[in-house]
Amino acid sequence: MRALVMALALLLCSCSSNGNRYVIEGTTAQSGPYYLYRGYEIVDSAEVVNGHYRFEGEVDSLVPVRNISSGNIRKMEGTARFAPLILEAGTITVAEDDNSPTGGLTVGGTRANKAIHNFAIKGMEIQQASDFVFSREEREQLMERYNKLVVNTIERNLNNFASLYMLIISEDRFTAEQKAAYFNRMPKHIQQTEAGQSIKNELQTNN
């Protein structure tokens, strides 16, 4: 009986640990390594083997946003591909895509990363449409479409970090009251990230 209890305890610990782990599976046509950045600091690298590379680790509960790049983003090398990436439990996929609006990479596999990439694609479509619009009425309609896209992306992802990410990059589109209303609906683990605490402090300062 004691052995069974110990085995169950080990299994539960293992499940708890794995539930907070991420895996990044990438495909590429290049031979050089890929890098994970926190800001401009390289925090991990992965060698490419037969067109594939892999990162894995524990989700950073305070700062889950990374940049993934095929080169040095400080130097902005002409051939480097890059994209923002949200660390969350599960398997995150990264693939090269010359038409991707996020620096030549498509990031998906998990809900927050899919949401951010889908937003970028739809946002680019609206931007491209605006290049061929000259009337004020049509431009206002496109702006309304973009604003709805921002709001819908936040609303549909209140339970993951994509909502806070969107709130930050689009904060000039919201009043303090609107930002507070969204923020207060987010779960505690998102509010307690470094970015969440920054938003919270800003809202408290403005009150």
C-alpha cells in the first residue's frame, strides 16, 4: 500500500510539472540555429537538424512573451526571420512563411499563439485594403473593422495571455475605464504577470 501511495504521488507531481511545460517545434530551410529572446537578450538556442529544431522548458509565469528569430535581432540581419511568441503549456509550432505578417514566421499550435497570428493576418488584410481606399467614409469603415478585430480578439482570449498582449499593443484605442473592465475579467495568473502588474499600476495611478 505504501508503495502504491508513493507511486501515485510521483505520478501527480509529474502531471503537475508537465502541465506547465512548453515545447516549440520548428521547421526551417536554413542550416543555422534559431534563438529565443526575452527582449533583446538571447535566453535559449536550438540547432537545426534535417530542417527541424526544438525548444522546451517551463513556462515563465511572470514574462511569458518571447521573440523567436533565425538571426540576431539586435543587428536586424536582412535574412533573419522573427516573430513574437507566447510561452504556454503545450506544443507551439513555428514554420517559415514568406507571406507571414510577423517577420516571415507563422506561430501556432496553442490558443494564444494562434490568436495573435490570426489577428496579424486579418489586420494586414485591413491595412492592405486601406491602401486602395480614398474616401473618408470607406476609411472609417475599415477603421471600425480593425477596432472590432481588436475587441473580438481580446474577448475571445480572456482566459489566456493573448488578451493582455492585445490590450497592451492596442491600449491607445481604449479609455482607462475600458481597459480596467477587460483587465478585471482576466484570470489572476494573467493579472499577476509582469505586464499585468504594469497595467494594474497604471490603472491605479489614473484613478
